[in-house]
Amino acid sequence: MLPASAWHPPPVPSCRPSRGAGEIRGQSLCDHGVGKDPPAERTGQRQRLSTEEATRWADSFDVLLSHKYGLAAFRAFLKTEFSEENLEFWLACEDFKKTRSAAKLASKAQRIFEEFIDVQAPREVNIDFQTRELTRRNMQEPSLSCFDQAQGKVHSLMEKDSYPRFLRSKIYTDLLSQTQRRLS
């Protein structure tokens, strides 16, 4: 378990290495642009997290997911609960929806399905039988929306279950304390 006091927001959210199934040309499925701050990345500067930004994460789950440090903190929390596959699946779906090449669509969809959806997948997400079967049928003719129902279920699960626990977690409360101490 990662002690909350030892956690510091990384410049770019890190990803657990996949077991090969989630790799696309040497990149993990979670090598995505979600939550990245392009100006800071281009200049190589590391911007500090403000108390105001960290406090806004409590406004809504989507605000948390849209902030690179929020995403990294939430990922660190999920790792302590051994449930980071939910976030990784959600992020893989967000990346998948940006696929513009019809040639890549089917192979990316298959990789996501095999890594997260299929029964006994290496990082199987917790979805109901009907959603799993609908997604399996969607795989016959993959489209940018073939994971929408599964992604929605996982988003809802994280929002109702993991997110409230994250807001009460030592990781989040210590992070808020650290940002407030920097102001004094």
C-alpha cells in the first residue's frame, strides 16, 4: 500500500504496465492524452497543484477525471484498493473513441475487450452479464460506441463507490493539507 504522505503528484499520470494484451505498437492502452497539460509538457515546467484546484475535485467526479493531478491521485488511491482496472478501462475507452483509422478500430477494440471485458481478462472490470454480452455482440462490428454501455457502467460504479471513498481517503486529505501548508 502506498502511504499517502509519500505520494506526490507526478508531472504526467503513470500507468501500470500491461500484460501485452493492451499494447498497441509498443504503447500501453493508457498512453493517452486525458488529463495532460500541454503547455506545461511543452515547456518542461512542472506546475504546482493549488488548494483551489484540489478542492474542486470534490465538486464532481468528472472534474476530478479532467484534471491531470486529480487523475493521478485517483489512480494512486485505486491502486491501494486493487481496483485501478476500472479507471484504466475508462481511459482506454476515452482513447478508443478518438480512433480515426478504420483499420486500427477493430484491433484496438479487440485488445480492450481481451484486457478488460472478457471473462477471466487480465484486468477484468466488474460489469453485469448483460452488459458483457452486449459488448461481446458489439465486437462483431466494432464502432466507436461499442464500449459505451460498459464504460458508462464502470464510470457509474467508480462515481458511486470509489470516488466518495477517495474524497475521504488519506491520500486526498493529505494532499489538501500539503497544498494548504504551502500557502502558509
